[in-house]
Amino acid sequence: MDKILDIKDLHISFVTYGGEVQAVRGVNLELYRGETLAIVGESGCGKSVTANSIMKLIPSPPGKIKQGSIHFKGKDMTKLSNKEVRKIRGVDISMIFQDPMTALNPTLTIGDQLTEGIKQHRKISAKQANHHAIDMLNLVGIPNPDERMKQYPHQFSGGMRQRIVIAMALICEPELLIADEPTTALDVTIQAQILQLFQKIQRETGVSIILITHDLGIVAKVANRIAVMYAGKVIETGTRQEIFYHPNHPYTQGLLNSVPRLDQKGEKLIPIDGTPPDLFAPPDGCPFTARCPNAMEVCSRIYPFQTELSQTHAVDCWLQDERAKKYIASSL
Amino acid sequence: MAKYILKRFALMVVTVLIIATLTFFLMNLLPGSPLNEERSTNEAVQQNLEAHFNLDEPLIVQYVLYLKSIATFDFGPSIKQPTETVNSLLSRGFPISAELGIWTILTAVISGIALGVFAALKHNGLIDYIAMTVAVLGISVPNFVLATLLIQELAVNLDIFPAATWSSPAHMVLPILALATGPMAIIARLTRSSMLETLTQDYIKTARAKGLSPVKVIIKHALRNALMPVVTILGTLMAGILTGTFVIEKIFAIPGMGKYFVESINQRDYPVIMGTTVFYSVFLVFMLFLVDIAYGLLDPRIKLHDEGGG
């Protein structure tokens, strides 16, 4: 398969008065054409920062890419000038943000906001741009698009606004769509509609999607592959089946245990005790050690090597290391 | 919209009426009258004069006569300058005051917004600190102090601009500077803080994610939203500039309306006091009305009508 995005050893820090927050600490991610990759993790694990960094949308200062590369279709985004990045933004890569209530400019009409991107990047007339925008509104399921184009964001509901934001992101036919918690601010019925919309769009346009979320329900519905992030690192990646049926990292297992399930009635939810480590001074070893039910001595000292469990499934955990297995076997 | 304007118009009439009534009775509470002076006049002459200006009528009759003059916008002759009518004074003074006022507002708004935007974009940088120091100074120094300082330095010592009067563009520089600095400083500070807030909004990120140029993001997406608070205080600032013109016109010997206003109070020239007051209030109330309309145009969420109406 065609690799569209390749992130290698990405380090991102935010320099604040209190010190340097190491938000992303060596992330490796790959994305293939036409697939949906979900990045999951709790608040502050670095998933949004990673996503924003792909288009260089991290506010700088204080944010800074310290190390690593982001190759999009062979070009290293970290080395491009701002002007070159602007030619990619909205054209090859588009982004959808969390809160549709604030993602649209309240003082401009929907039509204006939909068409300004395509007018900027393509040499087309205002009329053609309008046509495109109306097509997009049809695609995302907004009724009466002609009239709606002249309206302002406050005249739309939350779900409608998110559809508009999606239409806006798709208008230049991007190859990669990054959705940063696109359904978090919406109620459950609207969530389901928006997710169906994502699937429809992917079928019709073949766009690759990076979906950032902390909602495992969404992940189970739409993701092909999943990357679980914790304290600025990707601790486990795998296909949807691998992550949901064979989670290998104790954190992934903890996440899955803390989600209510319809097929197991009356089971108690098991929360993960404790809080994530302070990223001002991240620990040397595995950052999950303090919360891990199976932590070993080595965990707190040395960060685990990556263990490849299958071609698609990899985990950063000492428990999966060959040597740990031998040790566990001998002690039994 | 039409209903809103109509309602606002009715409110404006009431406002002007209240101002006019208050001015009339306060003016009559002042000791003395326009006709008593140091030198004693003949009793008969005095009575004739009073009759001529209707000053011998009971107060309530004078009030009704005065309301009539407002309705017809004809304030009659000046008592102290018998060759002039109030209307002729106004029509001579107003263009000059308006010129001073308009240039002052333009200067204050344009430079204030520019200063605020640059300060916000270079947040915590050198430009920011310089701009905000200038702004604090501008707010703290009263315009009459600034006016005299400007005359001393730029007119007397350096001889770049003329010190007073109003005859050429060069004459206009110092009064406009003196009058515009305060409002400019207020606008600059307001624009900066509101711009800083706007730049962190999600829709700015959306605009950047579309690949728009920084200039377009700032002017099209940020500035329009950042200017809301500025438009809100524009009405108040205009009132400030208006009263500022009294002082500045006096200092720079500018023959505008402010001069007649101040003189008429000193001389108890009743028709001129009433005429200028009503004129100023109508003007200000109308400006505030324009600001409200502008607010509605800038922000589509603000609807210019009341609940139930349209």
C-alpha cells in the first residue's frame, strides 16, 4: 500500500515560564492511502499536538518541533518554509477541529468561509467556487444549500455546523483529512450521523483520515488502525481487531476495561487509578509504571523497546519483551 | 430594521427633549441675566429689552416659546451680539468644529487600531512595549496639557507648525494631535487586548488551516471580530472628543462652535446657550445611533429589532 504520511521520532516541546513541557516524545506513525487511523489517549497525551504539528499549526512560540521528521508524500513538512506549508494546508491536508460552535467565524457568511480556501489555492471564478461549495454542502447533507450559503454560523445547529466544517475541509479535495475530536462537542445521535458521513466521504473520495479521539466507541466504528498514545508516546499500534481483541499494553487494556459494554451486563467498570506523569519532567522509564498493575523493576528505569507482535501490531511494554517472557516462565 | 430605526428615533427625540429641558431650567437657575451688567441702564430701556427677548414673561411661557424654537430649529437673535442670530453662529462655527472633529476621529481610530494590531501581533515584543507605553501616556496626559506642550515645543521652540488659528492644513496638525492622542490610546489598548483574545479563537486556526496568508487571516478573520469592543466605545469617545473640542478650540483660538458655547455661558447669552446645547445633543445622539447601526452591520448576530418585531 501507498504510504502517504510517515512521522519519525517526533519530539515537540512547549517552552513556558514553568519550564519545558515535553508534549510529544518520540512519536512514530504511518498512514496509508485510503485508511483511517485513530489516535486515542486521554487528555494531555499529545495526540492533538501531534496532529496539529503535521500542518505546522502549533503556535510557535511557545511550541517547537525539537526533533524528528514528518514526511507527507515524500516531502518533509518540518523543513518546508511557511509559504510552502500554506500551499499544502487546505489543499493536500485539511483539518477539522473539535468544537463546531467556535470553528466558524461568526461575522462571515457560510458561503464566504467555504469558498475562500478554494479561491486562494485555485484559479477559479467566484461562480465556480460557489458551485463547488454547493456541491460540498450537498455531499455533507445540508438541505437548501443555495440559500444556506448566504447565512451566518449562528443560524445553524451544532451538527449542521460540523457538517459545514467538514465541507470546508473537503472543498479542495485533500488527500489527508485530520479530524481532531470531531464529535466530542456533539450529542450522541449527531455523533453517529457525523461518523456515517466520514465513512461515506471516505468511500466516495478515497481520502485518508487521521481521527483523534478519546472515545473508543468512535474508534471501534470507523478506524482501520489504532495508535494508542500515552504521555507523549505511541505505546501500542495495531489494527482495530488487534487493539480491541488482543490489547497488549496494560494501558490499552485499562482503557478498554473502563468502557461500558453492551454485551457484558452488570460488569463493573474498572477505572485506571492515578494520573499521567508530569511532562515537565517525564520519567526515564515507562511513563505508565506508576499506574501499571504489572509493573516490574525495569519498567521504572528503562523505557521498553518496541516489540512487534505481528506485521501491524507493535507495543512498547517490557511484559511483551522476549526476555520478560523467559523470566516469567522460569519463575512459574 | 425600519421598526427599530423608528423606535430609536422616538427615543432620540425624548433624549434631546430631556437635555433641552434640563439645560433651560439650569440656565435660569444661574444668578443674573443676560441683560444685567455693571453699567446701569435706563429703567425703560431695560424693560423694552426684556420685552424684546421675552424675558419679562413667566418662566413657563419662556419654556414653551423655547420648545417652539427647537421644533422650528430657529433660535432667534443672540442677545450679546445683536447683529448675529444663533443659527448664523452655528452655521459659521459648525463646519470648523466638524472638520476638527472628523480629522480627530479618523486619526484616533486609524492610528489606534494600527497600533493595537501591531502590539498584539508582536505580543510581549519590543513594539508591544513601546506601543503600550505610548498608550498609557496618551491616556494619562490631559489634552489641554498636551496642547500647551505641543505649542511650546513644535510651534514656539522648533517652529514647525503654526501655534494657533485655523487657516491651512498646517494649522490643523497640532489641535488634531492634541485632541486625538487620548482616544487613540484608548482605542489602541482596547484593540490590542481584543485582538489577542481573537487570535486564540478556533476560527482563526480554521482560517490558518485553509492555507490563507497571515495578512488575510488577520484582516479578514481577526480584525473584524476584534473591532467589536472598539465600535462599542466609539460613541463614548465621540462624546469625549466633542467636549474636548471646547477646550482645544479655546487654546488654539479656533473659531468653531466650542468658542461660542463657552462664551455664551460666560455672558449668559440664553439663546446661544440653548441653541448650541440642543445642536450638540442632537449631533451626539445621532452619532450614537450611527454607532449602533454600525455594530449591527459588523456582527450579524446582533439583530436590529426587538423581540417579536422585525
